[in-house]
Amino acid sequence: MADSMSELLRRDMECEGLLECMHGLKELDKRCFGALVESTEPLTVDEVAERVDRERSTAYRAVQRLMQAGFVQKEQVNYENGGYYHVYRPTDPDRIADDMQRMLNDWYAKMGQLIGEFRDKYDEQPAARVTAEN
């Protein structure tokens, strides 16, 4: 079951907790992201899999989730004689932080709207009952 907002706010949260909280990323996703961040060069999926000690297909799914969340960029590397392969690198941390800030602002605006709707709905109830009783 999902944690309530009050439970989330009481809990100590670390920077990496944002990956899970805001993007629903899994522990393996965080490990793959860490492997990419620690590398001085972009990595192939095979290299990521080796660094996190998982099968290639498992690492590939984690890298895909990271790409969908905007944490990883894919680049194509071409062979001289034709063909290509892909490497992955982490997205610039400022861009990731800006995207999370926008997401938080959007969430905050939506929650404000829902709270306003709640207030409007339940503020009207006592007045409607008083009118109906008279």
C-alpha cells in the first residue's frame, strides 16, 4: 500500500529518495544510474549490467526506465565499416533538478486545486442543510 503524504513527510529523505518518490524508480534503477554517474565515459547496456551484476535484459529494462524518467541520455556510436551500437550517459543534474522542480510545482498546483474543490464542496453542505431545515 502506498504511504500517505503525512508518512512521507515524517520520514527522513535522502537525495536518492527523490528517484523513487517522484519517478517510481526501483533499487536496481538507482544502482544503474549510480554506475552511469560513476563512469567517466558513456556505457553500453552490457557494461551497465556487468557493473550492477545483473543480466543484460534486466539492466536494459532499468536503463529504459531511467531514459523514460529523463535521467539518462542514449547516444548512437557508428562503426567505421557500418553498423552501430548505443551508449548511455546520465543527464545533466541541473536539468534533472529543473524537471523535478517543474513536476513538484505542477503537483503543488494540482493539490491546491483539489483542496479548493474540497473546501468548496464541504463549505456548502452546512448552508444547504440549514436552508433545507427552515
